[in-house]
Amino acid sequence: MSVVKIEGVSKEFRGGTIALTDVDLEIEAGEFVSLIGPSGCGKSTLLRVLGDLIEPTRGTVTVNGKTARRARRDRDYGIVFQDPVLYDWRTVARNIALPLEMAGWSRQKRADRVKEMLALVELAQFERHHPWQLSGGMQQRVSIARALSFDPALLLMDEPFGALDEMTRERLNMELLRIWERSNCTVVFVTHSIAEAVFLSTRVVVMSPRPGRISDLVAIDLPQPRTAATREEPRFFELVTQVREALHLGADLDSRRPTQARA
Amino acid sequence: MTAIAVERPRDHRGARLLRSTGRGLLFVAVPLVLWGLWEGYRWLWINRGWTWPFAVDQTTMPHVADIFRALFRNPSSVSGGGDKLITLLLRSALFTAKEAVVGFALGASIGFLLGVVLAQWRLLQRGFLPYIVASQTVPILAVAPIVVVYLGTLQVAAWFSVAVIAAYLTFFPVAISTLRGLQSADRQALELMRSYAAGRLTVLWKLRLPTALPYIFAALKVSATASIVGAIIGELPSGIQDGLGGKILVFNQYYGLDPTQLWATNLIAALLGICFFLVVVLAERLVVRRAPENLA
């Protein structure tokens, strides 16, 4: 069953910048889909349109058979941004409880769920800490716990580990996969790291800029569950190469840009 | 996997002791240095007959010790009922404090509500803000008698008119900072609220207000001292004798005879201001939970 159906979506910002043209994408329940592409390809815009944070200029987004707006009102989305966006004046536990308060959960139910989520992201002993007392990686884990606390159907992540160092990033990648396996939610993950996209995803959506569009879809057939050893398998490298070539092909089609970006 | 805790290193007890001792020393050292500068300037300028930037004599710059001594003498120009000057001044300070507290509470509440309302409607903000700014360019000394006369016809106690004048000075910083604070919520934090399908009131209560608190407290600190200035100035044209303003008027007339009394009054007024300020700082400590470096 498809959870997300994006049909003919375009987004033009005021001032005439075309962020997305004619994007079609279907996402199945339980998938882990990464959106990858150079900056300006509209991957974050697509995520925001999907979450009804901005409206598309044309086209429709359907989530669980509902409009994106309806889905947002029904609290079907958990969102994790690049910044953890934690509230300084709340403790870790109360940050995680925030969406539950909004949804009108009872105090007892909130406390139980917060405890569960703290265990899930392995921060149980930090419930009384304030965000500024945690490292960047820990803050981002709190942010993930908050996004998952109310069992959203769809987890939207906008470069959540982009500001973290490589070590922390790989560790959180593993942890995210573990959480994803346990929660059976569908994840849409924006990144500009090829290795991260291949390692995490069941499918990688390659996007290219000016105007932002989908240029390729790469199915990632690496076996589940993925482990640290996955990153060393030949198939992993093949897929990384495949995504990289798809990215450059997309860039080459971009007529206003010379083909020197072979980094 | 083990969680890697990166906690702020706990202060060592010794280091903390050292720091608080340092702060205590500084607290004592600053007045001593100021005292030294005052007496030094006085001595040099009087002895050498220097006139730049301004000439001083016994009247313009009395000895600091004399100012303190005056506090414990009977005042020469006001009938204090046999009380020492300090008793008289503290009683006046209490009276002025009452006006200032009521004015501060009134002004801060009005300023806060105004800020909240203006933050909700941009159109209202465009229309009203210039007049709010204009209200503060009107000299308070010109408004004060009008307020006193007008409220006097309503049979309002004179001290309350003075409180209203203090409120007039108080509300402005609070209104502007509340407005600014409410609009300073992070874009992603707002998007997060949107994703929770939060209504306007919920966003105000759960996000915008807590974000605005440090701004509001910064304004309250300014207002706390401004309310005392407002109360003192309000007393001048209203003929109130019981407050610090009344004392300033009297001692100003006798300045040529005994300058120490006016200086002593200023000292007490300054102490009152510092007390008000500290109360707000204390309230901030209790209310605002924020990363230490983000405290205004």
C-alpha cells in the first residue's frame, strides 16, 4: 500500500525561483526513502511540501489517502530538522512530551511514553537534563525521540545528521535503523551524503537542480538488518557508485553548469 | 551502545569559593575606587585651582565622609520631628517605593498586554507603534502636572497619580521588548508547532512566550529603575512632600547652605533603584530556565 503519493508537484517561490518541477513519487508503507542531490535541487522543499509546511504551486500530495493538510492536522508527521530545535526551557523529558501535550494525552500516559522513548534512544539517565547540557548528537537523539513519541505514520528528516561529525553520524545512522525496524514507520530522509543515503535506505531518490526534479530512482537491495559490515560489502560500493553516477548524470544535464564536479 | 555524556564540567568547590571571594572583593573595591577618584579630583582641583572640565569647591563636591555623616545628623532645613536624616529619607524612600511598585506593576502589565496584542496583528502594529514611540518623546515633566490635575478631579489619591506617571515610563520598554521577543521564535520551531497542528494560542503559550521571556526580563530591568525615576519626577509637580521627590526639592533649595543633604538623598534614591533591579534579577533567576549564555 502506498503511504505517500506525490503527483505533478511544482513549487515556484515568490520572486520566480523554481524549486520543483513536475515531481511524481510514490512511497510504500515501511520504506526508508532518501532524497539526495546537490544544494538547490529542491530536496528540502519537497520534504516541506510533503509535510504541508509549505504549499505546492501545482500538483497534489496524498498521505494515507488524505490530503497533506488533513494528514498534518491528524498529526501523521514526525519531523526532525537539521537543528534539534529543542526548547531550552524544557527538560529532555518535557521536550519529548511536547507533541503528546498538544495531542491531549494524560499526564500518566505521557510519562510512560517518555520513559519508553528515552530507553529507545538510550538517554534514560538524562531525562532531567536541559538541552544545553547535552552534546549535539544527544540533542539530535532527543529530537528523534520527540518526533517518534506519538507514533506518526511518516517520519520526515531534513539532513538530521548534517551538522554532526562523521563518527557521531555513523553511530546515529545505526541507531536510526534500529529505531526504524522497531517502529515500522515510513521514513523520508533528506541528505547530501551518498554513503549515508545508500546505507540507510531501501530506495534512493536522486534529484538534480535548476529546476529541481527527480532524475533517477535507485533501489537499494542490501540485506536487512544492516550492520557496520554492510559498509564494507562490494555491493555497498557498487550502489554508492551507481548513485554517484546518477547524481553526475543529473548535473551534466544541467546545461548552465560545466561538468567539472567530479568530487 | 553507551551514551557519551558531554556534560558541563562541574565547578570545583575550591574554584567556586575563589570566584565568589573575587566577586565580593570587587563589590567592595569599586566603591573604594570611586571614593578615591571623588576625593582625588576634589583635592587636586581645589588646590591647583583647575577649572577644566569644571571647577569645584566645598559646595559642589562635599567630602564623601560628610555626606555619610549628614545621614546621621538631624536635618537642618526640614522639620523631621527630631528624626535623623536617614530615618527621614528611608521613610520617604518607602513612600516613593510604594508609588514606584504600583506604577511598575501597572506599566509592566499594560506594556506586556500591548506587546502581546500588537504581536498578533501586524496591521495593528503598523498603526499603533508610531504613537507608542511618540508617547515617549513627550517630556514627562510636561505630562506629569496634567495627569495629577486630571486624576485629582476624579478624587484619586495624589500618590496614585504619581504611580500612573511611573507607569507611563515603565510600559514602553516592556511593550517593545515583548513584541520583539514574541516575534523572535525560530523558524524551525514554528514549523515544528505547525506540524503538531498547534493553534495560535498554543503556539503563543508554548513557544512564543517562553522565547520572549529573556527579552521581557531585560526590559523589566530597565523599567524597574525607570519606575523610580518616574515616581520621583511625578512627585515634583504634584506637591507631594512625603516622597524622595519632595525631599529633593527642599534640599535643592538649601543646597548652598548644606550640600550634603541633597547628595545623601541621591544616595538613598540610588539604593532604592538598585533594590528594585535586584528584585527583578531574582525573579528572572527563578522563572527563566535557559542556557547560561543566553540569559539577557
